[in-house]
Amino acid sequence: MNKTAFYIVVDMKTPDGYISYCHFFIGGDKDRAEAVFNSLNGIIPDIADSAYVLRMCLVCRHNNSSIVKAMRYCTLDDLAVNVPLITREVFKWLTLH
């Protein structure tokens, strides 16, 4: 059985590039995953490289491959707002699903 799953991945910029340090499972519903991601604070990048240390990506995993569907850079303050928002949405999905 091939399942599609969506994650919000949090990356931190290091001298060697971005390193993922947190993955939030958002479920298999594309519209819901996009709605959650689009509600997050941060800046949608104009270019691939940014001075921002933190990056959040909406990732679709299907058949053992991952595709970045959307990306935004954020500050620590943005992340402090985004984590409870993601947690609240995941809680609603897990308990009311």
C-alpha cells in the first residue's frame, strides 16, 4: 500500500548548509497540510539562499521519496508562534479525525 504523508520540517542553517532537526507529521490530506503550512508565520523566499537561520518546509512523502512542496524562512519569534499552531492542528486532527 502506497501512502502519501505530509510533514512540516524545521531546518537550521549551519556552516555546512541546512540541517533538519524537527519533523511534524501533518497527515495524508494535502489540502489540510497546505492550509496549516500557509497559516504559519515567516517569509516566503524569493531566492534559494537566505540570511535566515531557520527554515520550515512542507514536505510530501510518497513511495519512499520526499518532495518539498513549499518553504518559508522564519525568525525564532516566528517559530515560537508556529510550533503551538502546528501542535494545535495536529491535536485536532488526531482527536477529532
